Amino acid sequence: MKAKYILGLIVALFLLTACGQAPEKTFNEKIADAINEAEVIGADYLGPWLRTATYVGGELTGTTPATLTFNKDGTYTSVSADCANSGTYTDNGESSITMVMLQSGCPGGLQLPFTVVYTYTIEENEDGNEIMTINTANVMETYIRQ
């Protein structure tokens, strides 16, 4: 009788300790964790930014706000009141980013995937806020860090 009681206690302890453990991560989950924890070159642009202005050919063409977010995993999202798009980005070094739009709910009918290379600068304004300016061809946009 004591042997059954002890055996039952051992089985119960085994089940309780086994149930409390997290399942082993898959190889892909481990790789994703490593990428998220990795130091990103040029990581000064990571995180959310709020667009404050758009210029074409040096002329102000819009001040419609949009939130642009660069994630550590190499993805980005851009959301405004009118539309949203998302995709991937690659840091090219030398203050240059290649962005590939993979999804878009924006008017204009861009053929996806749509790739654009931006150069950027990040400076502090007189109020102590970080301002990012991105340029491609004749289009320039300004953003403030959120």
C-alpha cells in the first residue's frame, strides 16, 4: 500500500513539474529571437516616427501625419488616416535604407513588391526632439521621433 502511495506521489510530482515547463522553441523561433536581440547597424532609426511634412522638388506638398515604424526584425509599417502599407527594410550602411513594400492599402496602384532606396539623416531640433529626414529622388519627408 505504501509503495502505491509513494509511486502515485512520484507520478503526481513528475506531472506537475513537466506541465510547468515551457515547450522547447523551434529552430525558427530561436533564429527570430536571435535577430530581435541582435544589435542592428544604424539602429538609430528604429522605432516609431511621425511624419510632419512631404516635399516634392523642394516644395511642400503635404502635412498629412503618418506613423512610420521600423522594427528590429527588419520589417516596417506606415499608417496614415488614408492608408497603410508594410514590408521589409535593409540597412545599407552610410545612412541608406532599402525598403520593399509588400502590402498596401493605399490608392495609386503601385505594383508590389515596390522597392525604394532612401538616404536619411537624424538630427536634434532646438526643442531636443529627434528629427529624421528621408530622401529619394526628388521626394523628401520629415519625421519626429515618437
